[in-house]
Amino acid sequence: MFFETRGSGTPVLAIHGWTPDHRLMLGCLEPLFSRLPDPYRRLYPDLPGMGRTPAGEDIASSDDILAALDAFVTEHIGTEPFLVVGESYGGYMARALARLRRPQVRGLALICPIGVAVEHAERTVPPHAILHAEPGAETGADPDFLEMAVVRTHETRRRYEAEIQPGVQAADLDAMARIRKRWTLSTPPESGPAFDRPTLILAGRQDQVTGYQDQYELLPHYPRATYAVLDMAGHNLQIEQPALFDALMTDWLARTAQP
């Protein structure tokens, strides 16, 4: 798996969502980590079939992607305790990885994650809403940006074009279609004992992709979870509400650092 890394210290594995690549996570997390005094080693992989990681015929399901992530941890983190951050589908994978490596994962942060309903048709989601638009920000914008953006400003468009759009354009659509046929994990992430380490679940009140209600049902499995639903935030919550994102992530990191 292709990946980029920054810093040194406690490992933080950042898992992007379905179709984008590592640039999504790098773009929202590096500004935060660059301001923190505590050392963290951030690892930003591209999932198979996305970014610069190929997906051969042996990658044909979400189980295969989870296995690739588990092998990545073995190779690049080993037995060291680490933190996991996942966005959307990456949040689904992050929860599954926390199940597989429960004694080793010291904290879990989920950004607009898939909730209890994996398939789109089964999710409870609000209708798309546009709550703020700056003049000129929509002109000539990518249709995917317009379809998802709740806050349409020059800054959210710039970040979408820098952090999300390149990964979308680089994705191997044939491989992803193959994986999509076996998208649901054979073992649900919430199987087994509750995950009792510091957790953060961030949801956008206007998120039309994963919504905000299905994540609430995850809470019994995460007894140390902060669950925050942010207004004026869609599926790209991290670029539409960056100040709140940074504040809640900083609080989560502080909780994971406590004995």
C-alpha cells in the first residue's frame, strides 16, 4: 500500500473514505498536528484501488481491504499501541481494525462514518441542503462538489479541489466496482466486547451520504465516545467546520494521552 508519513512518536493511522485517497486525511489532520506539542507519527495510506495503491484480483471485498490494512499495521506499526482515525468508509474500516486489534488501539476517531446501516439504500439521511454560498464560489465548480457541499465558499471549494477531487479522479473504478459487490464486512465491527478507549464520532447535521442518526446507534459499543452532530456540515464536515473539527479532535487526542 502506498502511504505518506509525517512526524514521529505515537502512531496515528488515518484511513480515508471510499473513492478519495490519503490527501483527504492529510489535508484535514496535518494543520492540526502541526500545532500540537506532543509527538505523533502520522501514517496516511491509500486504500487498495484508490490513490496510488493498486487492487489486484485478490482484492474483491471489504474483508480484503481490512486484511490489507491489518497487514499494513503489522509492517509499519508492529505491536506498538496506536490511534486510528477514519472518514466515511474509512470509519467503517477503522472500527473493524479496532475490533481486530482491540488491545493495541488506544483511541478511535470517526469523521462522518458509515453508521449501523452500511448500504446507502438502508441509511437514514437528510435531504441535501445549501446553507451558505459565497458569490462566485459555485461558478465552474466540479459537479461532485456542488452535489455534496452544504457550505459553498471559495475556501471549501479550494480544499475540495486540493484534498478530495484528485483522489476521486485517480480511483480504479473497475476495482472498486468489484469490491462494491461484497462491501459489507463478514464480521460486523461492533462484534465482541465494547471498545472502552477514548472515541470521537463526528457527524454532519446536513450529511446526505452517511447522515447523523445511524451513528447514534453505535454509542452503546463505545462507552467513552463523544458524539457530536455539527450544524452547517455535510459529508465534508472537516472542510466545512474546520474550527470545530480541530477543537473536537484536539480534545480526543488529549483524552487518549491520559493514563
